[in-house]
Amino acid sequence: MLRDTARDFGEVNELVIKPQVSAGSDRTLRIALNSSSLSTIESTSPMMIQPFLESICSEEELSVYIFGGKVSHSIVKHPAKNDFRAILIFGGHISTIHNPTDEMLNVISTRLTACPVHPIYARIDMARDNSGVLHVMELEIIEPFLCLHHASGNGLSFVRVVLNEC
């Protein structure tokens, strides 16, 4: 079944499989499409399947934070060597992006416009495919890790947006 689903992604050698609700890469797997263990993966909760993008390891993952419809801050997530998860507990680290590119902002604008609700806050994770095209990997509006220590004013804009909306 996973192999059939992966065909929708086109030319893919590896998949990332993760729970729809999770944090910190908990129960996130990277698995080769030709792996014999692919058919043995079982889940007790709904899962998301994504193509693995090599750029996660070479160019990293970009995240932009939106508070009240405006860009608050953006970061680049660097995975540890020989890993794909850019999470501190796995050896990854985070750097601030001081000025998101026009390309990043255009991708974000397009995706937020298509969103049926306008979230008070969101984290948009992006990476490049093998052709170099920037794609949204995840629009996190439920429980994003906000990286407020990378925001100017340490997240005061987040506090203001929440107070204004609630």
C-alpha cells in the first residue's frame, strides 16, 4: 500500500513516514522504497507520507513563522551529520534567517491563501525538491514549536497577536 501511495510522488527512492500528530520527530521514519521492511510498517494512528527530499541534508529545511498574518521570523534547520532530523536531541541545530527571500514569501503567500482558515499563528516548513523547486512540506497550525528565541523581541509580537485575537 505504501509503495502504491509513493507512486503519486513521481520519482522517489525514499519516504518519510510520520504520525499526523507528533512532536520532535517522534516515531518519524526514513525508509527506502525498495526496503523489504516497508510492508511491515504498522501504525496505531493516522500517518503522513512524504517523499524524502535530499535537500533536507544538503540545503536544510526552512521554516517561516506567521503571527497575525505577518511574517514574524524565519529559521533554517540543520540536521546532524548522517541524520535527516533537524532536532536538537538528534544533534541538529537552528540558525536565524534575517530576511526571508521573495521566493519563500511567494510560496508562503500562495499556501496561506489556499488555506480554508486564516490561522492566528503558523509555522510553514519548506524544502527544495530534486529539481530545485521550493515546496511547502508542512503547514503547522495546531502546535508548532515557535522558536521564539529567534524572533525579534523574543516573541512579543506573538503575545500581542494572541491577546488581540482572544
